[in-house]
Amino acid sequence: MAGGDSESDHGLGTRGVHAGQTRTEQGEQSEPIFTTSSFVFHSAEQAAARFSGAEPGNVYSRFTNPTVSVFEHRLAALEGGERCVATSSGMSAILAVCLASLKSGDHLLCSHGVFGNTALLFTQYLGSFGIDCTFVPLTDVAGWRSAVRPNTRLFFIETPSNPLAEVADIRALAEAAHAAGCILVVDNTVCTPVLQRPLEHGADLVVLSATKYIDGQGRCLGGAVVGSEALAGKNVFGVLRTTGPCMSPFNAWVFLKGLETLQVRMRAHSENALQIAQWLERQRAVRRVYYAGLPSHPQRDLVRRQQSAGGGLLAFDLDGGRGEAWRFINAVKLITITANLGDAKSTITHPASTTHGRLSPEARQAAGIGEGLVRVAIGLEDADDLKADLQRGFDAL
């Protein structure tokens, strides 16, 4: 750390600003972007030592780049992991974990209601290589235990789930996974390490889409895997080095700037989202609101144990199905219609026809993704302005 103190002595906000920075001889205040594909060696002997791993240092930017390394170090410090491996997107982070952990003939368990592309990766693409996947209700710990097979190797969950804000008991699922000789992988994109640190509850690996809240302004694509030196530093890094879904130095620099403000932003997102969720509960056209921070959340005690706040993502059900949901979405003006989340700008989408649209109707039904469901990722605007904009949607009904 540039300040000279041990990172473990500092709070989360300080780690988000300083962890991993080592200033060059130029004395820069902000981390530099190393836009180079390769690095020069002092001798043939040093080149051989670097390539073999006998000597640490930069080799080739596909798997060693100083800017990317600072991002990896900082995010690992925030999540409480020994090692972080940065990737080109959140989906490539999940794929790297699967390639590092599974082989043909293996079986994995995944929670219902994960991001649509995650479900397709597990069923369609991993399935074509002889890897089987079973979907289990996120909150049914006994169901996870009973779904384990002799060839099960991995449990995968999102918590809170996107978009229904169901919350998994991470510690209970970690115990179930370890009893079966499996690893537990937690997608922490919605909370980030500011609101939840799954490794502290027994998870083995954390995956994140840095595209979302870590960036915070919808600019760049990236992902990350955080965990132990053995699982992340050896196995996942080995996949990255060989297959190449690497993070660009420029994107890593953008994400570093995002980490500096992540704690402040996640608190603001959460405060805004709680206000909007409570307001939505009072609207006659709304059948149900899904938000992990609500006092009415069915798992509120678990949320309080695992999360420091509810985050910025919420959803709600309208009675009129797809037509009513689309009328609502088309009526808003300030909130933008896009499937991204984690932006400073609030966004709105219809999950059944966008983020989960490639799933079969049966799979959407099993995941609880109804035709009247609307998802809103609450940004950093004034809450009163967001309420006024959402009121346009209700007026259109």
C-alpha cells in the first residue's frame, strides 16, 4: 500500500482507495495505465525464469499487467480473499471458474432464478461437453443436500437473486457443499464487498461482474474471481493464462476509480432503493415488491446477518401481465430502458422479455419470472424525482 501501513489495519473505504498501489519512480498520485502487450527482460535467463514462474514479474499482458494487478489486489483486499483474477466480463469469470473446476461427467447445482445467460451457460454450453446441471430453490438448504450426486462438484448461487431478491443462507450452503466434497461459488455482483462478503460466511469463490456497481457509470465490461491462492490463484488463473479472457488495462483503471467511491455509492444506492421500495409497497397497482432491504422481506433476519444494506436492485409485480408491464416501462422518462444495472443512472427493464427472455417459459416460471414483473436498478438521482417518474408509469395504467 502506497501509504506504508498494513492493509489489514485499514477500513473498507480506505482499502478501496489505497490497496494495491505501488508508485513508480515518477511519483504519480493516480495509478498509471500500462498500455503494453509485452514486457522486456534483462536477459534470456530472466525471461525463462519469468515464463516458468520461478521469478515473479510481468510477462505478457494477457495474464500479467501492472494496472490489472493493482485492481486484482484491491478487490481481493475488499472481498477478504487471498487472490483475485480479473476477466473480460462477468460471464467470462463464471466460465473460468467452471473450466477450472469441472470436467466431462461432472455435475453442478445452481439456484433457480440466476441471470439468464448463467443458466444457459450451465445447461446449453456446459451440457454439450457432458457436464450436467440441476436447478434448486435458492432458500431450500435441504433441497440442495438431497440434489447432490456422487459426481457433484460445485454449488453456484446468486444472493440476493436478480431480480426477485431472494437471499441464500451462505453459511448453511457452504456447510452442505463442503460435506459433499464440493465448492460453493457465490455471485456477489448485486451487493459487492461493501454490503456482503461471502468468503467470511464460508464460500470458496466469489464472482463479480465489474461492469455493474464496481464501474458504477456503465462504461466498461469486466469481471473478477476472488478466493484462495489454490482455487483462484492457481486453478482459475491457469485458465485465464491459457484461454485469454483477460481484462484490458484501460478497463482495469476505470474499475480502480470505481472502487475508490464504491462504499459511498453503495450506501447511496441502498438508501434510494429503500425509499422507492417502501413507496412502491403503497401503490394499489403493485401486487408485490421484491427488495432485500425491506422490513417486510420474508428473510429479513438473514439479510441483517449477511448484508449491511439492501443494495440498489428491486422489482415489483403488476397484475396485468406483459402488456401492462410494457405500458408502465414505456411511460417513464427519466429512468432509462436498458438491461444493465449498477449505473449512476436508474434503469428499468422487463426481465421476462430481456434478461431472462432466452429461457423457456417453463424455466422462467420455475424461477418466478412472471410476465408482469418489472425490474428497476435504482441509481443516484434524487428519490423524489424517481418517484415522480415511476408515477408516470402508474398513470399510464
